[in-house]
Amino acid sequence: MLEVKDLVVEIGGRTILNKVNLKVEQGSTTVLFGPNGAGKSALLMTIMGFSGYNVVSGQIIFNGEDITSLSVDERAKRGLGIMTQRPPNMTGVKLENLVNAISTEDSLDTDAIAKKLDMERFMERDVNVGFSGGEIKRSELLQLSAQNPCLYLLDEPESGVDLVSIEEIGKTIDELLASRSKCFVDHNKRGNSALVITHTGQVLDYVEPDMGYILCNGTVVCKGHPREMLKEIKSQGYGECIKCKRGQL
Amino acid sequence: MQTGTALKEKAEKAITKVAMYGEDFDLNEFEVGTREVPLTDDLEDLDSDLKQTLVNVGVLPDEKDRSGSFLMLDNAISHSSISDPDIELMSLHEAMEKHDWLEDYSWKLVSVDADKYTAKSYLENANGYFIRAPAGKKSSMPVQTCLVMGHKDATQTVHNILIVEEDAQLDVITGCTTKKGVERAMHLGISEIYVKKGGVLNFTMIHNWAEDIGVRPRTAIHLEEGATFVNNYILLKPVRSIQSYPTAILAGEGAFARFHTIAVAHPGSELDLGSRVLFNAPNTKAELVSRTITTGGKITARGEMVANELHSKGHLECHGLVLSNKGTQRAIPILEANVDDVELTHEAAVGRIAKEQVEYLMARGLSEENAVGMIVRGFLDVGITGLPEELAADIDKTIAQIGKDAI
Ligand SMILES: Nc1ncnc2c1ncn2[C@@H]1O[C@H](COP(=O)(O)OP(=O)(O)OP(=O)(O)O)[C@@H](O)[C@H]1O
Ligand SMILES: [Mg+2]
């Protein structure tokens, strides 16, 4: 469903991503690991099409279509949705108004999800303004439920979230991924997919991962079984993985 | 007390006195607005163009949910009616005849020789509205007043006095505008507002002019102990020049004033909008919030707070959005403390819409136009409530257009 081919990206003239190759299969959850500064967030932001992430070469293919030069809203319309690491303060924009503005006939039941995420009392608040870390994540998930994308790009959904909320957020993500897809109707298969960045792997307690990648210094250094990868990273850090697996790619 | 002759002399001396701010208009280029205006028993009887003009400044011809209505056309009163027996509404001239004591309120907060515009208004014996909420009375619905300029190349001079007596409460919506086809004219408006002990006045003013109109309001508000004054000012349509700098005098302990200003400067518009608060009693509070947008015009957003007594507390916020390369935004906050133990703060920012914000919304599927519109709407939302639906719809349309033009 998503294919990133030989992607080279610059930010302000500096190469941040170098020949990245990665695939997310339909209905699957792909996990992106990698040390701080590796370029994980940059990859997600580039896939979504944010400005400042300058694609020098390579391609982003979504559902068979080359979307490399599409605008952000066009990508959103085709079914990409993102939870960024640091969303901006949206002074004056009330969460309720935003959710209503995003909502279409494809939307999930946002009222129910707002209730479940305990976000009802935030509906009159300005989006992200003064939100705590966990509140930001929950507000992002609520917005995503209104958007109902086919590919979820999730940047560290569990970071800054307390242990109780992690369960709520993890379960909600799993639910969103399992809900009816606006891109694919195949009752035997999950329609929605995800590309998830995680350091701790906590979100994987609630969402079953299918594939894992490790990004280092702007390039993919390993591809493999995500749970084993996580185990390895936890016990040996990234150094080992890079050294051991380089030859296998 | 100053006699009429003394005031007249002062005014005559000031008739060419250039105002401190704003473009200097030569008032001799304009005719004196007519006092021969048609009387209207029922606002519904006005022609449909004029009715729409009223609606666009929040004045409802059907008077639904209004406790009274007042319409001034050029320099005379066309309509005045009040359904709330507790509230007094009439022309100022009529009120001056009725109440001897009103002398003590006239030309007391605004001086006749402040500049040529006040002088002109005095010398012309300007008429306007008089509204009074007697002690302890609360108007359940707002009084609406409308000042309309009906003739090209003419001046309209207005003198209003509002009095909210002890523990009374009053809401006023006032719309100032021009008839269709009146492109060039001059509006001068004196407003003297008194809110007495424990009184509350919510005052909402909507301006809607045309490309070549000059506007010079001169307003002062006197607040006694525990009094509250909330001022909302909305200007979203083109105009040539507006310069106004209303002053609230917090004269009694615990008095509170809030000014909300939302304004858009279109290409060719020059807006010089400020508000000033004098904290002349202990424990007084004020909030000055201004949100301005330029789509090509010039804006100066002023705000001034002068703390003269202990425990004064004020916050001033001037935010300006620049949506065009040709526009100018200036924010000029002034804070002055003349005693210790006061808290005056300000926050000023001018700039364009952050791309990051636009893309955040676009990533949720909104088009760039809708994203900008949503941000602009949010920017201008300072929580003004109670606007009539028709006006809110018109405001929405204007904002959507601004969003469209911005990209
Ligand atoms: N706007 C920017 N300007 C300059 N450098 C940037 C910009 N955005 C990202 N970078 C740089 O690109 C590199 C990759 O950043 P990125 O945010 O993608 O890392 P990451 O893998 O997500 O790290 P983390 O785990 O800490 O979130 C970093 O060195 C970062 O400093
Ligand atoms: Mg990151």
C-alpha cells in the first residue's frame, strides 16, 4: 500500500534521509525503530508531504500512485493520516470545530471515541494549547478518527503518556486500525495499515506488528521481525544491530 | 462649571486643530449633513436596501429580541422607540430638554477643543442618542442604535450620552454605516458613557463603511466603584480612515473595563485603533485585546494603560496578522505605572499565519483555503457573544473571503 523508493531528503540543504527503501503492506503494522536523530520523524513528515522536507530524489508510492509531489491535503484525501511528534498550538481553533471540519461521511463515530478517550471536556479548548503530552496524543487520535485514514503514520504515540493512558491509547489505535476502511473493502483482511515509530515498544502491547525497520543516520539498516528487533535493541542497543545486520540487507 | 459661551469660544479656537493621530481631513470639503430626514415609525417600513444595511451592522429591523431601537440618518433622528419601560431612550436634544441635570454629563468626558472633530461636533450642536438605565434596572434585551450616513460628501456629527445608574445593567448594540452609494463622507461621533456604582454596560459596536469614508469617534467612559464596562468593536469591511482611541477612566475602587477589538484593513484602508485605560482607583482591572488583520491596508493597534493607584491590574494583548505583502501592522503598547504594587502586562505579536498551522489542518484533509479560513476565524474569535445570526453569517462570509484572498 505504501512504498518508499530510494528516498533522499534534505532539510535546509542538509541530507537527512539517504536512499530510504521501505514498504508497508495493506492491513499490516510496520514499526520504525532507530536512535534519536536517525530521521524517523523526518521520514513520516516527508511521506505526509510537509514543506521543508525537500525530496531530492526517489519516490513515494501510495496505492500504486506516485504521490511524491502531491500537496499535504491531497495526500490526506487519498487516505494518509499522521500523528506528529510535536503538533503546533492552534490558538483560536477549538477542538470541536476542528473535528467537525474534518468530519465526512467516512468518519468514525467521533462522539463515542471522544468519550472513550475522555476528551469531551477538551472540545471547547484551543487545539494543543496548554494540552499535556497525553492530551495531545488523545486529541490527535480523535482527529484521526474523524479523518479515518487508510494509512496511519504514528510518531511515538506512547511518549509522554502515563501508564494508564497508554492502555487507552494503544487500544484505541488498534480499534482504529481494525475499523472499516475507506480505501479497501475486503472482509477477510484489515483495510487499514500503520507505520509506527516507537522507542519503548509499549504500543506493541496493544497493536500486533508485522514488520520492523531500523533507521540509522538517515538510512534503513535492518528489516525484520519487529518483536525480535525490539528485544535485540533492548538488550544490545542499536550498535549491535547495525553491525550484525548490515550484511543481510 | 463652564458656560456655553466659554465652551463655544474654546471650540471656535480648536476648529482647525489637527488631531494627534490619523490622516488630517479638511472638514470644509464636506457639506454639513442634513437635518431634514424622513421619520420612520417602524424600521420594517424602510426600503429593503437600507434594511440590509442595518442588518449588516447587527441592527434588526424586526426588532426581535431588542428592547429598543434608535436610527439616526445623517444629522437627525429618523426613529426612536423603546419597549422596555425601565429604560430611557430618546434623542440627546430631547433628553437635554427633559432633564436639567443632563448638563452635568454633556461635554464633561470629552473636551470640545480636543481637536477639530470635537470642536465641529460641538459647534454644530450635534444630536445623537441618550440611553439611561435607572438604578437597579436590568435591560433584558439589548437596545440597538444605528447611525447611517445617507449623503455623499457630507459630514455626520453625533453626540451620544449613555448612563447606567447604580446597579443597573444595560446591553447596547450600535451599528454605524453608510447607505448604498455613499462612497465619500465623514463621520464624527462623540460618546460620553457613565457607568455608576455596581453598574454593568456591555457595548458592542459594528462599523461598516465604504472605501472613501473618514471616521473620527471620540469616546470616553467613566466608571464608578465596582462598575463594569465591556466594549466590543468589530470592523471587517473597507473604509478610508478610522482613528479612534476611547479612554476608560476607572474612577471607583474595583471598577473593570474590557476592550475587544477585531478589525481588518483592506487595501486602501488606514486604521488607527486604540484603547486607553486610566486606573485611578485601587483594585481596578482592565483587559485590552486586539486582533487585527491586514489584507493590504495599514493598521496601528494602540493600547495604553496608566496605573495611578495601588493594586491596579491590567493586561494588554495586540495580535496582528499580515495576509498580504502590501499591508502594514504596527502594534504600540504603552504601560505606565505611577505607583508601586501594580501589575500591568502586555503581549504583542505581528506576523503572517504560520505555515506549520496551515499544514497541520491540511494534513487532516482541509484545503489550504479552508485551513487558512479556519485559522483566521480562530484568530478573530475573542469570545464576543450575542451577535445576531444575520451578522454572524455575514462575518463568516467575510472571513471566508479573507481566507480565499490570502492564498
Ligand atoms: N527543520 C529542521 N532543520 C534542521 N534539521 C532538522 C530539522 N528537522 C529535523 N532535523 C534534523 O534531522 C535529523 C533527523 O531528525 P528526526 O526528527 O527525523 O529524528 P528522529 O529519528 O525522529 O529522532 P527522535 O527519536 O529523537 O524523535 C536530526 O539530526 C534533526 O536535527
Ligand atoms: Mg522523532
